[in-house]
Amino acid sequence: MDEYSQGNALPPVKSNLHVHILLFVATVLTTILAGIQLGIQDHNALLETGFIRYFADNPHIIISGISYSFAILLILGFHEMGHYCHSRKYSVNATLPYFIPAPPFIFLVGTFGAVIKIKSPINFRKPLVEIGAAGPIASFLLSIPVTLIGLKLSRVVVSVPSGSSIVFGESIIFSFLSRLVFGSSLPADSSIYMHPLAFAGWFGFFATALNLIPIGQLDGGHLIYALLGKYYNKFSKAVFFMLIPLGILWPGWFVWAIMLIIIGLKHPRVYDEDKALTNREKILIGVNIIIFLLCFIPRPIYIL
């Protein structure tokens, strides 16, 4: 038995499989609809010809919707399964992932993400680091090929009419991948019309950054608490107050700040809080800090 297995055989995971399946199926449907919505390039043509005729003439849009759903659920699923598998490794009782559907006509992505529920405390620093680090690394690595494929299927458009387009801000990693695909010299008045798969990759990076914000029970909270120990709570509050000025750039940060207040800014303490980190733990934390910096977008969405 590993010294960090918390001294217990793994307790059975009490989880209603029917709920997991129902939520997953609902999320498949909402994300397919979201992918179709993202793939429609001419809404006027849709209204003029009608839904049935329009999709009969443009079956590729339905295929795009299905591929978007597959990609985004794969990214979210790998993220949560990274947490789940490492929880099982260290005898931490955790549920299977709960996928959360969202009405695509209200929330463009078609999902509020996915979560696992950890039902037992994490008492030591090593499992805390490995459980916290596994999810973001998995979703980051998977988002890279999804984004590259999606960008290959995307196109460059010129002279976008003012006041008519939703613009998605670029993270460092998304900008880098865009330059790999389209080159470094796009016309000044051009933008990338993203294929739904590219948007799935964009969201994968953004969701990874959100999870790595170093507050409370978020993945970033686990990792930075393991790094800072008893100094963590002050750091967490400072990060929280940084969300307020960010809300001027994007109102969604105000909503995120409220959610974090509900979740809680503090982190439960572990038994070996004052123990020095191993090189492996330092590397895992460092890798996730780099991933956060590569994926973070101060102004994710705005109207041009």
C-alpha cells in the first residue's frame, strides 16, 4: 500500500449510474445543437429556406455538430477522468463525471462542463497535487490536436461588419496554433471564422484556465495550496480581488467571482502541510502554472 493511500482500502463509490447516463445523453444532445448552431454561416438563408430544406442542402453542418459534440465531451471527459483515476489510485472516494447540459441558444457552448464529486478528504500533499494536476494536463494536451484540426477546417474572412459578430479572445496557445495553421501575416481587416471543432478546442483551453484559477476547490486551488501551505488563504483572496477589475473587460468574471464565493475561497488543510515538495510535485505544479498562463484569456468574448 502506498504511504499516501490514506490507510484505507478504497471505499465503494456511491453513485447513481442512471443520473450519469441521463446527464451525459442530455449533454450530447445540447452540444450537438450547439455545434450545429456554430456551423450555420448564413442565418438569413436558414430563415428563407426553412430548417428542413436548409439542412438537407447543407448536411455538413449536422456532421460538424456531431464532431463538435464528440470533441468537447472528449476534452471534458478526459479532464474529469484524470481526476477520477488519480483519486482511485490514492483511495480517495470520487464519483464518475457528471456532465452538465446547457441550452445552446442561451449558453453557446451547449454545456456548463463536467464535474466529479470527491466524497472523502484528501489528507496528504502528494495525492492533492497529482489529483489536481491530472485533469488540466489531460484537457490541455487533448485540446491541441482538436484545435489544429478545427483550424484546418476554418477559414479567414475579411471586412467583418461592425456590430454583427461575436469575437472570441485568443489565449497565447490558441494564437500560436492559429499562426501555425494560417501563418503570421493575416490581413489587417481579417479574422478567423472558426469551424465548430476549432471552437471546441478554444473552449477546452479556456475551461482549463478557469479550473486552474488558484482559488478554493478548483484545480489551481489544490496546486497552489500545496505550494504555499499556510500562506495560501491570503494569496487566494488576492487572486479573487483581481477578478473585479477583470470584470470590466468581461462581465463574466463578475459571475465567476460570485460562484467562487459560493464554492469558498479557502482550502482544507492536509496533514503534511509543512513538508517540502518533491521534485516531481514541483514539476507538476510548474507545468500547470505554465498551462494556466498559456490558456488564460482576460477578455474571452466580446462583440465587434
